Amino acid sequence: MSAEALLSLENLCVSFFTQACPERSRGAGVVLAVQDVSFSIRKGQTFAILGESGCGKTTVALAIMRLVPARQGKVVQGRILFEGRNLLELSEKQMRLIRGNKISMVFQEPATSLNPVYTVGDQIAEVIELHQNKDALASAPVAEVPPPQGRGLKVREDAVAILRKVGIADPERRALEYPHQFSGGMQQRVMIAMAISCNPALLIADEPTTALDTTVQAQILDLLDNIQEQNGMGILLITHNLGVAAQRADIIAVMYASRIVEIADARQLFAWPLHPYTQGLLQSLPHLGSSVERLPTIPGTVPEPLHFPSGCKFHPRCRIGCTDMRCRKIEPALREIQPGRSVACWYAKGYEKKIKN
């Protein structure tokens, strides 16, 4: 991993433990949600993880934040290095100083992430109080409206300023309103406001535009770009939207069934995809001027985590791997075949040559 990396994941593996499920004739088992995931993010860089639902994207983010539920799952292998420190070796007290302060996360569903019984101003102010040690005892109001309960002047001023920064009009008034009084796009802006309130070095954005219309999607992504330019923070963007990844990411990692199968510069990936799964995803996109009646699709379905196939996990759906014995028996490791370009496929150009070297 690069010495300049802000965040580095090294061979990260996360497992979840399931209970018996009689109605589906299955016993308890271990779900390998994330296997041997390695990548790094530099300051000011946007790194996107692209993949279908259930491939392990969000689990990677939760592992970085140390939020994998202890009773249901566990990081069983690997290291998560942030500014040179292994987050997996920190105590919970030490991790709380990093989580929300140096590393923040925008969750997928803002409506379920915001507390419905507290005003948005209070929720932002709580983050600032917790991590910035701002005075919570002053009682003077920010404007002519009553202040959020129990918050000091400086904290409330900061909360209003952050709401203004993320483009919420009349922030003094809106800070006193509750999440249900905001639209989906405005709720996402509030979540971003909470995430950037402590000027984090790394922002994890988990599907930040899900369920938003196209115009609002563009506004949210532009907002993240502007904040990144101002603060120089790194962004880990988790998405299944190929267009979002193409327009916003510097580097893209493609995940399939718990593993990263390809990493490349965004332009390289879309111009010259190496892995058959990546090729299938890009071929399924509509193109301007195309007159085909039906877009190409990847045959088959994503395998269930409890029943991953042997060998390459993509081989049952691959035009080559479905008949190749090596693909069916031996899973290829992710290998760097040229600087900044990695792939996990026996038939990718340059893969065999790299192994021999």
C-alpha cells in the first residue's frame, strides 16, 4: 500500500453468522460477506466501490467505521490502516474519537438515520459538541427564534452555518424543524451537514443518491464535490450506479459476491474493462444513437452468500468460465497487472504474464 494513503485496507475479511432457518431447510452457517478486500485512498481522492446489491459494499464501509454488529458478524482477517493506525486494534473509546470526527459516513437512507424526535439543528449540534468540545451552556439565541434545547451559542451558530453551507435556505428556521418536515433531498443534505461538521479527513458516502430524482442526485453529488474541493478530504463512494461512478470517481473498484474483481482509473475502466463481469455491466448500458430493441444482460443470478460456487464466483454466469475447468475450481486472486490496474480473471489480458513474472 502507498505510504501516502489516507486509508488502506489489507486483505479485509468479514463474516456474518446465521441462525437456523427451518422454513428454507437451512441450518446455521457462516456468510463470507467480504473476502480479501484490499485498496487505498489518498487525500482529496474519490474512490468508488461499484457493484450489485448484496456484494459486500456496505459491509466494507461498516467495517471501516467499526460498526459491524458484534453478535451477528466479525472482521476475521486483515488490517484497516487510517493515517498509519490500524483501526481494528483501537479500543472503542479511541475509535469514538475517530468515528464522526476524522471519518464520517453518510448512510443510505437518511429518513431512518435521523432521529425523528430531535430537531435537525440539535442533531448537528450534538455531533459538534461530542467531537469539538464546544461550549454547551450558553443560552443566547442564534436568531430571533428559540434555540435548540440545551445547546450553547457557539454550537448552535456552527450548526446553522453548516446547514447554510450545504445549501439549505433559511437555516436559522430550518434548524428548529424536525426531519419529517424535510424532503428526501433536504434530509440527505442534513446528513451531509452532520458528516462534515467536524471537517473529516475521510467521508464515506453509502448510496448518497438512492431514491432521489435525477436533478436532486446531481445537486447532492455537486455538493460533495464542492466540500471535497474546500476541505481536501478523501471520499469513499459506494454505489451501484454506473453513471455516478463514471462522472464522480477517480478510481473505481468493482465488487462481485464479496470480492473485488477489478480496480482501475475511472477512464481506463470504462474505456477498457478487463473482467467479464465489468464488461457485462458496461454492455448493459444504453448508448446514444443505439437502436437495439433489447439491451444485453448478464445471464443467471448473483449467488447466495451461503452457497457461493467453487472457483471464480462469476464462472456460472461467464461466457468463458462456465466451461473452463480452471475457472470452476480455482479462484483467481486480485493481481496488479500494471500500475494502478488490478484484475482477478485468468483470461484478462496480462494476468498470466504477471503471474509468471
